[in-house]
Amino acid sequence: MNLLPVRSTEEDKLPWSKNSIYKFSSENLYPRIIIRVGGKLFIDIDEFEALARRKRDEQVGKKNAAWRRVDK
């Protein structure tokens, strides 16, 4: 678990803008990534990277499947 505090972290080191993070938190989106502890908001960078890897692998799998259909 690699937590970054949203308020004190520079915006270019966060995966989304601070405004988006606060909005996602209020809408309870990405609860494994955006965590509220003691009234402070944190981003779990390890969980974000895992999600990004899963999504990338899904997209690559779909593209590879499309190429296999074209090659036949």
C-alpha cells in the first residue's frame, strides 16, 4: 500500500486532477484507490497501477484477438 496524501502532493504526481479525485471520492468511485483516513484523502498508487495494468492487458488482449481474426 503506497498512499499519497491528495492535499499535499503536487498535482503532476497524481493520476488525476485534485478536483477529479475529490469528485470521485464524493461519488464513491474507485474505493480501492481513493481512501479517506481520519478526514484526509489519499490515493493508493499501487492499486492505481494494478488497475492500469489490468485495463492495459484487457485492451491488448482485445487487439491481439482482432489481429488473429485478420491473419486467418
